[in-house]
Amino acid sequence: MTDRPAARAPAPRHARPHPGRVRAAVLVLCAVLSVGSGALAAAGAGEESPDAGGSAAAPRRVVPSPTPSPAPTCSPAPLEARAAATLVVGLPGVVRADEPLARDVVALGVGGVFLSETNVRDARQVAALSAGLRAAAGRPLLVSTDEESGRVALMRDVVGAGPSPRRLAQRESPEQVRARAAATGEALAAVGVDLDLAPVLDLDAGPSGGVIGDRSFSADPGVASRYGLAYAAGLADAGVTPTVKHFPGHGRSRVDSHRESDVVAAGLDELAATDLVPFRDAIAAGVPVVMLNHLQYAALDPDLPASLSPRAYALLRTMGFTGVAITDSVGMGAVNLRWDFPEAAVHAIAAGADAVLATDGAQAVRMRDALVEAVRSGRLPEARLSQAAARVTALAGGDPVAMSCLDVELPTPSR
């Protein structure tokens, strides 16, 4: 890697103008004009001219008001389509877009796919897989991966090996890290990946091989913030959307949530002064995606993992975040040992998630069906599902108005 400044690249898809805003403006304008013309007609029909000689007025000729045209309405996509749009799912072992699981997931209408090491042979093959998935979808589709540099690098065979975030912060400047991340982003974009589930903003000074360990840039909130945001900015420079994680901070726990959950005892004041600092800075910088972890927090919902906790999502939104909130994979033990994939999806969306990550795409149909049934039974407000689907659709570069009759504008990373 060189230390050259990152080249400018096209903005992430969600930052580009989409036709939804124009369509929404037209609908509002048509409604105003329709109501206004009806009101003018009614006013004209009710006016009387007094007789010049002061005699009784002649019988008034009643002019029937024209039947008002109904105000334009917006019909959202079917409930099944909105439910599927909130899912980002993995394709274990799939290397071609024409394989059965890939075909089924794309036909279902998921919002995105997640590529891991099992989907990678070489750069040309990954590029063909991404292109084939999007061609089959016939709509904007997120193609995501998890490339943090260091030991969590699912596209290492495409982008090359890199130092751990901890080592990057020890040996390089934020500007160098941004340039390095831009080079990673360019390699990802070249094979069709447009969403990276990185960087880690957790604070950890423990053993390198710990659950977070050297995946963290630093235990110091200021250092973790500067380097994490530099990495995020480099990805954005290359046109790849970054995702900061694991809100509201995973560094206090030594428990691996892939296997089980843990309760973080720190109060909100303590979290606000430490773990939440990098996330606060990321939100201020316009980060578009935040991932929530599966730990439980005594200060929030001690019986629920953050990814399924209404209070955790409320905290995130209170901090000013208006982008896409995505869960960590709901197949991890901290969630899956208590809630099966369909139930986890319902709990997550109801709590405030916009996207539900599941690395096993074979669960997608059950998850979609559970969300639909939850809306029909009244367990999940349809408005909440529509909002989530609109945000994920906008992130993918699609039209949120066509999906949910909602116009949303996502944050754009500052340059």
C-alpha cells in the first residue's frame, strides 16, 4: 500500500439523487392544485350580486360544483416485497449467480446479500457473481462483505492482507489509514461490493486475539474515533458505503456473542463518556449505516440484546442518527439460542432495525413470511416495516417512494 492521497470516486449510491423526491413533490403539487380548484369553484357558485335598484334579488341560479378529482394517492409495494427488502442475507458456498440459493434469494426480493470467504475464489469470479446477482434482481441490490483489515477480512483474496486496526493506529497516521482504506474500497468496488460492514469503533486494549481485541483501533475514545472515521472516509472515497460497529460498544465484554450473550453493567453516563464517543463522532460525520451488537446493557434493556432492544435503537436515534440501522447476524448464538431466525427478524424490525443481517440465506423465506404475518396480526406496525424498507431501498440506490410511499434522505459521509 502507498501513502498517496485517496482519489475521488463516485459518491455512494444512497448519496445520489433518486426519482422518489421528484415523484413525492409532484404528488403534493397535484393534491394542492386539485383542492385549490375545487375551492375556487365552490366560492364562485356561492357569490350573489345585489340588485342595483335595491329590489329583492332574482332567484339565484344554482351552478353545480364540479365533482372534485380524488387526490393522487401512492400505493406501496406489496407487503411481501417490503418485508423482503429489509433482509440482508448470506449465500454460503455460492460462487455463481445461477446456483439455486442465489436464484431463490434474489427472486424473493431481499434488500442485499452478504459475501464471505466461501463466496470467493478470485476477483474475476466475485465480480461475475455480483454482476449476475444484480442482473437477476433487475433492481438495486446491496452487495456487502466484512473487510476490516487484519484478522476479519472476508475479501482478503481480493484486496490483499492488511495490518490489524490496532496496528494501523500505532504505526500510521489517520491520513495514511484513509488512503489505505480507499485502496481497499477501490478493490471492493471493482468486484461489485458496495457495502462494507466496517470499521469497528469499539474500545479495547485487551489481548489481540480477544473477541474485539486488535479489531479495535484503540481503547482511547479519541484515537478510536479519528482512525475509525479515517477508515470510513477512505471507503466512501472509493464509492463503498462504510458501516460503523458494534453500537453501543462491544469492548467492555470478553464474551463472544457468536456463542452466547453477556450483560454490560456500565451506566449511560459512563457509556456516554467512553464507548459512545466514537459513534457520536461518526454520526456527526454523516455515517450512513450503524450496526448494533448482541450484548445486553443494564442501562437499556438488560434482558434483550441491543440488536433487539427498542431502547438501544431509541438511544441511537436520540444521538441524531437518521441512516440505516442494521443488526449483527441474527444467526449468532447470543440471539439464535433464544429466538429462531423468523422471530428474531420480527423483534429486530419492531425494535427499530431497518435491516436484519443473516449469514444463512436459506432462512430468508421464513424471515420474510414472519414479518408479513406479524404485520397482519398487529404485532408489527406496518408503518415501521415501511420505514425500514424505504431506508434500505434508498441505501441500495432504489426508489423508497415506489417501495413504501416514503421519501427518505440518508446521511452522506463528509469528505
